[in-house]
Amino acid sequence: MKNSKIFMQEYNSSKIEPKWQKYWEKNKLNEAVDRDSRPKFYCLDMFPYPSGDGLHVGHVESYTATDIYSRYMRMNGYNVLHPMGWDAFGLPAENYAIKQGVRPQETTNRNTKRFREQLKSLGFSYDWNREINTSSPEYYRWTQWLFLQLYNKGLAYQKMAPVNWCPKDQTVLAREQVVDGKCERCGTQVIQKELKQWFFRITDFADELLNDLADLDWPESIKALQKNWIGRSEGVEIQFSISNSQFSINVFTTRPDTIFGATYLVLAPEHELVTKLKSRISNYDAVKKYISEATKKSELQRTSLDKTKTGIELKGINAINPSTKNEIPIWIADYVLTSYGTGAIMAVPAHDVRDFEFAKKYKMPIVEVISGSKEKNAPFVGSGELINSDKFSGTESEKAKDEIITFVNGKKSIQYRLRDWLVSRQRYWGAPIPIIYCDKCGIIPAPEKDLPVELPTDVDFRPTGESPLTRSKSFHNVKCPKCNSNARRESDTMDTFVDSSWYFLRYVDPNNNKQFAISDMLKYWMPIDLYLGGSEHAVMHLLYARFITKAFNKMKYLEFNEPFTKLRNQGLILATDGRKMSKSLGNVINPDDVVKEYSADTLRLFEMFMGPLSDAKPWDTKGIVGIKRFLGKIWKFAQMENNNSKNDELLQITVKKVTEDIQSLGFNTAISSMMIYINDALSNKTKVDNNSKKIFAQIIAPFAPHMAEEIWEILGNKKSIFLELWPIPKTVTLSKTNIAVQVNGKTRGVISVGLNTNKSEVVKIARGNKNVNRFIRNKVIKKTIYIPGKIISFVV
């Protein structure tokens, strides 16, 4: 490393930043070492799909956070794996290619090149030797292999099923991809359609997926979303016979104690008995019309708690309540689903909100069987003393449950909201499902030696309602591996979430062409120590990745059963008007423009300083100008004449604070602490010498790596700053401390105060902080909370 020992008068980021990016790459400073004796740290971002628009500033936020942490861990002696790749298959990439009028292979290659260049321009310390692309045959060969392992263990199967269908994109959508009844990608109203589809048996792992959440260091909100999605319910199945018929209806209920108040049954519109008994249903034409309308609604529309409840009676047939022996009417309603429970419920309007509203609307009897609230316009949903319940009247409802279950011949049961994972897609741009159909032998898995089953190129990939692969002349003609007869390949491709359900394993051994990863590398690197990404993936990617990990653990391919030890979510970067950034709104901030005008280090620092990592934060052009000035102050600080005005107590405080804040991902307060130190140093209030300059360069290095390297070199160091160990603060008798300043529960600044400073003075200093003042200016402070030496909080 050249030691010029000369500072430029002004910091030239356009020259310095490319200089260090080339240096890091040439000297392989960011490459992880397999089977190393150092402790490992696996830090991972949720990888992006490479859209044509390139990176946006939301990507920069999360990627900067993990880069800071990765650089910090390397400086603490860890062997860090910090890779990057591309979630390149799927609907967005295919739709973009259709719009561009070129093949998705071309647009994806072009877009990944652009993304890579942008990431490198921001100085992120990725190990590019481990780069993966889910659309490359070298990668999806192992996605297909994964499918075959699940198939061989009975965890992949095929069946006819009602699916969410997007008429515009002409493909199946997962339940999570339907938002307010519309396709999340194109906004088209989703309809229901019966298709033969491939599924993964994620429901076999429902209890494990639920129970193992307790041991994960994840946000409680994400755990709650997964718990609700799995939706475990303990209840009872009870048979209601149909009057004058050999058929009966199997009902699932969590409240068997209320069965004496069941005044009608409700079936899902798709329930098989509706068709079997249609000759007895006197209003079948109207029923058929209602069923047709119900199939046009998504599951989320049908089950929304605030939707208007609709239904229709199956006139001509009645059920018999096994507790009272009374005949009760049977209805169908779209809020009941065949995929949950038994597709049939007993309605007890006196003790269930939904049943109460339905009964009121259609003027059905409401029979109270638990003594409770006497409100006329609300049901009583709690427990209490049974009434109108024959021999059980006078008994506490909870105590009577088991006796009532025996009385009506019920059977205890556990049901889940979770459904098996539908993985078939009628699209071109995805991994082909490695299945062969033979008229003689039936369904035959493709031999592993023939993988990858590559996507053909002789295909018009525009959607028509069937998989584009059916129109390939070269793809389908294949010999049966079992009998050598003429056979055909499966024409559907896999859901892109299959690609991302295991990608983190491939980074461990990305160039292996004999297995998806060597076991000792998996043992060394996995599980992931820090995983950062958006909370929108809570019940899709994160749940699927956990399922695949658990399935492969059962198959003995993995020694662990949870992939992500620690998970954190970043908040959205909003437009200046507080709205979500959107190309259609014209409010997207291009990071390339920011780097060109202000520098990569400025952008990195600014996004970390905007607020807590997990919060949504509006873009503020004035704020980025302030960060640019802060970097200018650091450059000026590095050129200061050495002085001995005071000891370096504040530097030790700052090192301690920055260390703690990085560990807790509190990057905004770490930057605030460094600002305090620099302002103090420039005003000659604290000692400044070459040693203090070096220490400060080390703690700012993960945040602003280019400037830190340049300062480090000019100060006479011959090796990269990232080969130095992180500074350990000296043990000093402190006279000052840094405390966080919060406004309405959010940290807006950090101030340095004397240990014995009284509350009124601390309040004055806190209100004088420029960033804090932005949030309290012209507002009434309703409450001030001060915890000496730790925090001061304003409520406005």
C-alpha cells in the first residue's frame, strides 16, 4: 500500500472510492475461508430479484446494515461469510421480459450485471466468488434435485385442487400473492380454477414449525405472523346426520360446550355434499349461481372479518343436531373454506360473533346456552354456566366439555390453517419440474444423472393459460426411464419460492457440481448468524425456508433444523412526501444519482442515520447534505495539528458506544456519538494525536470504508484498515457519558453530558440538539422522562 502522507485539500470521492474498491477486490479482503480455524460468522441479506429498474435506496439501507456488521465482525477476528446472489426466476422477471420484447435470459443477464455494478460502487464487502443465480442451470439443477428428494420421501405429490388464478398473467398464485382479491403483481381480479397441481407437504411439519419459533431470536411480530398462519386449533369433530339420507356432515368446532345452541349448519360452497344432494335441493339453480360467484373471490376476501357475510340456504335438506335431535337448516356461505377444518361448521349465533351477524341478517333462531352478557346486540363468547342444555344445565361449560363430547359421540381433533405448499406454475421462467409421464408406468421422477432438465429455447413464453413449455417441440419428447417407451415431461415450472427456500445453503459451496454442498462446509458455516430483510416475507420465504431445512434435517442432509438463528427486519425508505416509493408515482430515488452527487460513503451513512433500522423513514435531501458536511469534518479532523488539550476520555466513550450500537444494530445512535466526538475534537476540547485519529478511523471504517481507508493510508499504515483488530476502549474514570434522546419513543439523537449534570441542564442540552429539535420544534412537550446516565425521552 502506497504511503503518500499527503492529504488532498478536499476529499475527492470520485477518485478515492473506485481506488479502494479495486484494492479490496484485488487483495481478496472480503473472501471467506472454508474450514478456517477462526470462529465463523455468516451474515446474509435477503437476495434481490434483478428488476430492470436496478437498485433502489431501500436495498441500500439493508445492505449497508449487513455490510457494517460484516466489516465489524472481520475486525473482531471472525471468518465472515457475506455473499450475494440473484433471485432471478419468477413472474416479475418474466413480465419485464415480455414488456421489453426479449427473452428473460437476456433481460436477467443485463439486470444482474447492472445490480452487481451498483453494489460494487457502494463498497459492499460481498464475497463475489460465491455469487449465485437461481436461473442458471448450474443452480436449478439442485433445485430440481431438491424436488426429487421430497418426492422420494412422499413430501411432494400431485392432486386436483382449486387454485388462485390470475387471468392476465395466466398463472397460479399462492395464497400470499393475492392482495385484496387481486394479483399482487398486476392488480387483476383473481378467480378460482380447478387444476392438477404439485404440492409440498409442509403440513407434515406444522407442529415443528410452530413449536420451534420459541427458540429463535426473531422479532415477535414475525413469530406472531407465522403462528397465525400455521393456525393450530384444538377442537372436536362431530357428525350431524342429514334427515332422511344416508349421508352425514362432519363438523369441526372448538366449542363443543355450545352444541345445544347450534341452530343451523354452514358448508363451504365447494363442499362435496352440495353436488351429491343437488336432486333434493329445491333451489339448486340459485345455489349453483352463488357457488359460481364464490369461486371468483380469493380466500382472503372470503374470510375477511369485516366483510359482509353472504350465504344461501339449501332448501329441501336439513341436518339433525345430535345433542337436541332437532332438525336444523343447512346453508352454504363463502366464509367457510374446504381447506380449513372439515369445510363445515355448526353455527351457534348466541355465542359467536360471525354466526350472530349471519343469523340476524337471515332471521334465524338464536338460542342462548351459556349464561353471560345480556346485551341484545352482541353474543356472549366466553365461558360460564350452561343453560338450555338438557342434563348439562347448571354445569360450568369448560368442565362439561368432555362429557358433552362423549354424549354426542364426538372425536377430539387438531386442525391447522396451514395448507400444503402449492409449487406448480404455468409459466416459462422457472425451474422445470423434473417429472416424466409414461402411459405404461405413470409418474416417473427424472433420473438424477439427467439433471438439470433445462429450459428449452424454442418457446413462445407469452402466457396463454397453459404452461409455455407445452408448446416446445424439443422439450417434451423423452423416453421413459423405466420402460423406454415414448413419454412426455411435466410442463409446469416451480414456484420461485422453491429457489429461495434453500439458496443460503448453496453459498456455502457454490461451485460444487457433485452435490448441493459438502457436509463439513455446511457444518462449519450453518446456521446463519444474522439474516436481514423485509417483514413482508414472514409467511412466504421464511416459512418455506424453515420447512425445507427441517425436511432435509429429517433426511440427514443437514445437522440443524432452523436456518436463521437471528433475524432482523429493516423499515421502508419512503419518499419525501411519506408515501411508498413507486415508479408510477415518480418519487423513486436512484442511488446512482446520490453516489454521483454526494459519494457512496455519504449515502451509506445517511441511510443509517435517518432513524432506527426497523422504522419506516422518509427521504430528506437536507439530511444528506448534513451527512456530507460530517464527512468533510472527519477529513478536516484527520488533518488537524496534534494537540494535548485534554485526555482522550471522550474517544473511549465513543468507542464503547459505537461498539455497543453496532452489536445491537443501532447504527443511527452510533453515528450520533461519532458526530459528538468530531465536533468536540474540532473545537479543540479533546486530545487529538495520530493515535486518536487512527482509532477514530477504525470505528468509522465499517460505516464509511472508503474515507477510512484513505485516512488510514495517509497516516502511515501499510495494510488495509480492515486487517486491523477493532479497538478496545481503555478503562478510564469517566466524567462524561453519552445518553440517547427519544421523541415519542424513537431515538432522534445522542448527547454527551457530565455524569453529575442535573435534569434541567440535560433537558436544555437535549432540546438544543439539532436533530432532536427538528421533531419538537413548535410542539408542546407533554411529558419528559429522564433516566440518569441512560436516556431522556420527550412525549409531544
